[in-house]
Amino acid sequence: MMSRVLIVDDAAFMRMMLRNMITKMGLEVVGEARNGLEAIKQFSDLKPDVVTMDITMPEMDGVIAVGEIIKMDKHAKIIMCSAMAQKRMVVDAMMAGAKDFIVKPFQEEKVQEALLKVLALPHLKV
């Protein structure tokens, strides 16, 4: 069965970039959210296998959203997406329950590695 991904980022361009990289891997993007509040609702509704979560977003940032999602599902697989300068926030997100992180600007190889690792899909070829 195809793994299902929820993309969370306030920038439409970043969501589109990730969507292209993820679908190219043969994974299914089941939803996109623009902030942490939307992410929590979509996670609850869609039950994705993995979430890519931006850190800095309006209304609710990614670190808080990770904590809320982990309260709903302690086994949720969340990959944080951050700019280089957000090291402290990445650490906070990992402590809140995120499983991995990727740095912006996205490198396709790093996105694929993180998804394969978190989803434990070593058999998938990219």
C-alpha cells in the first residue's frame, strides 16, 4: 500500500516543491496545510503515515503543532522542515516528538532519505 503524506508549510511554493519530490517517489500526498491549526485538523481527518512540518507559520507554529499531533497519536511520524537559522526550534520539535528534519532550501535527495528513514521503507528505490 502506498504511504500517505501530509505537507504543512505556509508557503505555497514550498508545498508544491515537496509535493513534486514526494509524488516522484511514488508516495501519495493526501493533504496540504498552511499552518499548525490546519495541520492538526487534517492529521485527525486524514490519518497520514507521515507529516512534513514547517516550523515558522502563522496562527500556530510547527513546534506546537507537533506536540498537539503527538498527543493525538504518540506514534505519529513527523519530519520538520527548517531554515538553517532555526536550530534551537528543530531541537524543540524533536523533543516534542518529531522523528527527523530536513533543511530548506530542499535538496531532493535529503527529502527522500528522511521519508524513507521515517517510513522505514528501505525497499523503495528513488
